[in-house]
Amino acid sequence: MSDDILVSKAQIVERCIVRAREELAGSINFASDFTRQDAAILNIQRACEATIDMAFRIVRLKGLGAPSNSREAFDLLAGAGLIDAPLSAAMMKMVGFRNVAVHRYADLDLDLVQTVIREGLDDLAAFAALAIRL
């Protein structure tokens, strides 16, 4: 499906991933550089939001139901065979990270943030790349 909205969201994901990685790589003292931490976390949040938007759009376009939350949107995509179970699980974990970043910011562990930047963002990129082909 060539969908301009999905393509636009995929571009947002890619841009935000690049920015989050730049913030981590650009600081020798990331652990004490709160401005870079905030910028990285904001870009992770934006990338997560864009993938969530993509999931809801695909669910709607494919007539898969009405998910009551973000995790359920990815579950519906997996249930329909549009994404595999490991990618669905990874996306649900990223939804969880996003929820902590937005609602319980003080609970964010800096080591987890760095791990997400180094490893978790690949899942967002993989989902976005797949989503524009569904």
C-alpha cells in the first residue's frame, strides 16, 4: 500500500532515530548532559508516536478492528500476520518505554535510555520500513 501518511510517518521515524543517535554519540558525558538526554528521549518519543500512528492507520485501513490501546494495535497486526510476533513484542516494549518517558519521566533509567538508542531504535526502523509496504 502506497500511503502518503504512512510514508510521512516513516520519514519522521527515520529522522528521529538519527537525531537520538546523534545526541548519544555527540556527547562524551551523556550521563551528565541533561540537554542531550532530553533531546534524545524526545526524539525516541516522537519515533514511538509515529510508529504507533502507523499501526493504528494500518489497523484501520485493513479493517482489523478498533484497538483500545497502542499495544493492542501491534497485537492486531501480528494476529493478522502483517508483522511477526517478535517485531510485535519489540514494538510493545517500545510503547512501554514511551509510556514511562511521557508519564513517569523520573523513573527513566539512563542505562535503559542508552540501550534503547543503541538497540531498540532498530525495531522502530524495521517496523516503519515494513509498514509502508503493507
